[in-house]
Amino acid sequence: MTSDAYQNCEELYTEYKYELRERIAVLEGKADGCKQKQSGQSVTAKEQSLKLPKISIPSFSGNNDNDFLKKFWELESDPVVADAKPAFSEEEERCEQIFTATTKRDRAGRYIVSLPFKTEDPRCKDGDTKAIAQKRFHQLEKRFANDSNLKQQYTNVINEYLELGHMEIIPENQRNKPEVVYLPHHPVVREDKDTTKLRIVFDASSRGSNGVSLNDDLLVGPTLQNDLRHIIMRWRDYPICLVADIVKMYRQILVDHKDVDFQRLLWRKHPNEEIQHLRLLRVTFGTASAPYLAVRSLHQLAYDDGKDYPLATERVLKEFYMDDLMTGCKSVEEGRQIYTELTELLKGGGLELQKWSSNNEELLKEINMEDQTIKGKLKLDTVMKILGLTWNRRTDEFEYAVQLPPLKTPVTKRRVLSDISRLFDPLGWLAPILDSGHMYRRKIILQIARPVGQKILKVKHYGEKVHPG
């Protein structure tokens, strides 16, 4: 690449930066205020409120191509180093304090967490959530009447919750307890899943009669795991890859008994039966704090018990993306040790890894020989999904398949945007192929945001500059 190429990159970024400001001004009706194009102009408050990308334009001076290359990669690099400790906001810090002060473990080592409320007196308990949950449940029953297979799968999942002790029937004398929250629930079906194809989602964003939902009162908590791109790149740095996931991660973490009445629901198997009142005893999928509580408990396990498992501890803290483990090793012996340490460490917290797989057949055989109970937990498929990417473990290659539905008319902007976004490419491997589609998507988005009478940016061909028409 030459100096001219880097200068072109600078021009494109500069033009995009000015265009963002002009677009904001148009939306505010203040186009005259954005005509200044000084390269040192600061980001406006409106830009910050819209969370638009911050683009810094370096001054490219000098004739050395190496200097241009260094500045270019500084421009493209992530603002936060993957291993750096992030700065928490005030709410995130409060969430951490609640977790540290209230989390405990039961006799089996399983973690017990409190729901991190924004205030000591959450308003969600004052709204009539029961009536709304009952209405939504009757709608769900109508779906069951038209789909017996869906009803059977749903019933099986509810029964599993009860049998595993993840949910309980509320005693008769506690049913009319005041200041409780009932959560509507609905199914999400994933046919591509190997294990549970139907998942019940509990709608903690459903607002009560006072307009406040459980999620409105919950702290979300900070992001504790590395960015997906960092995890994938770290994973691909190993010559031998090893993957697995935690069995029902959320449901392995207990919710403190004082908070379980914020997780009530209604259920019955048949419409002619009396409605049952149930409550969830574990971290619940659909609540705003669930991802934080699950990941934070996993990390706490590494802090509490990790000193005896050095290989596992580092991987728990850096090489999990939610419940998915993406790690590796340099030798089969090291891989076997990693498997042993991870299994023992997580077992101490009531967690279990399943669907172990690797691009090394010898390592899988070693794992199988070491633990005869692992057979049902190995995933020996040649092609599998890894965090949305299709990985062929035998050839150690990633594969892409585009399955677009038949074109339906009229062709709406929403449908075009949906089709362009179907291909998941977090690391930009397909950028040369997808760039033209992304440019077209950007054109559509700008057109949607354009007030009547304003000019729209035109893109003629891939590679040409974007300019006003």
C-alpha cells in the first residue's frame, strides 16, 4: 500500500465525520450550524446522545510509508485493550457493590445472588402485573389450541423446571401476598439447536398497571467478558482448538429467597384446570440483570476456587463468551489438563460443561478415555455452530451459507435491510463481498432519516466516493 492509499482513507473518514454532523443538523433543523469543517471540531452533545461512532482524524504528515501504516492501524484499533479493566459507570459500580455484599454460596458450592435493584423500594411491585400476566397466558393457551406439538414441548419444559427444582408451586397461603411481580411468558423455538429446541422466555419488560416493569427497576450491570472478536482471535491463535458450553448456565445460579416473588408466573396444563401460581428460583432468562449475574458468578468461582486450577482460571476469565467456552492449547497433554481443571473448577460451583469438541481427534480420544461419562457430552459433528459462525472442525475452516427466502413483493426497505444483515461476519472476513451491500444499506438508512426536500447521498458503483446528489 502507498501513501496515497492512506491519504484516501483519511479523506473518507473526514467526509463521513462531516456527513454525520450535517445529518444531525438536518434532523434538528439546524443545517446552517454544521457548515464548519475544521478537523479539530469537537463531538457535539447530540452526537454523544445518539451514540454515534467517535471518529478521530489524525494528521498524516511525513513521507515514510511505515509512519502512515502505524497511524492507520492506530485509527482502526479498538479503543479499549481486550485485557484492560473497564471503567464502570455509577450504576455499574452500584451493581458490583450489590453483588459483592449479598452473594453467598450454599452447602454444595452453588452461588446465591440477589436481584440488583436500582432502589431499595422498586416500583414494579406496586403495579397489577397479575392481571396482565393472566391475559397474556390466555393468549398463549389459544396458540396451544392450534398447535398441540408446541403445547407438549412447552409443558415438557415447565415440568423440567419443576423436577429440577428450578421452579416451585407457590403455597396456598402465599398466593395473595402483596408486592409481588408476575411475568408473562412465551416460547422461542430454535430448530437449529441440538439440545433444547424450545426455550421459555419470561417477559420481565412487561409493564404493570403503573407503567413500570421489573426490568425498569433492575440494574443491567457492566459488561465483564471480552468482545466477541477478541475471543475468536484469541481462540484461533491456538494450534489445537477446544470448545464446550455450560449446561443451563442461568438456571445453575440460585436467586435469594427474598427476591423470588419478583419472578412469579401463571400456568396450567389444560384450560379446564385451575391456574397454578409458580415462582422461579433461579436466574431467569428475560430479566435485565441475568447476563451479568450469570457471568459474574462464573468469574467469582474463578476468584474463589481458581488458585488450585491455574489453566482453568485464566480461561474462565478470558475465554468464555456467556456460556460458550472457546479455548485451546499447544499440545494434547495440555488440552487434557485443561479439560480436567475446567471440569473440576466448574463442578465446585454447580456448573457442568457439555458438547466438548476439538479440531484434534487425538485430544477427544484422550478426554473420552479419561472420563467414561463424557460420551454423551462430546460433540462429534463435523460442522457446528460456534457463536454464530459455522466451523468445520475436521478441516479447521469456517464456512458460510446464505439462505435467502424467495423474493416477495413489494420489496420494502425493511426487507432489504433484513436480507443484507443475514450474514454474520464479526471479524470482517467477507468485507470485500459484503461492502457493496453495506453501502446500499447505508444509503437506505440515510434515505429513511432524510426529511422531505433534502438531498440523498448517491452511490453509483462499489469503490466510488459517496457524494451529495
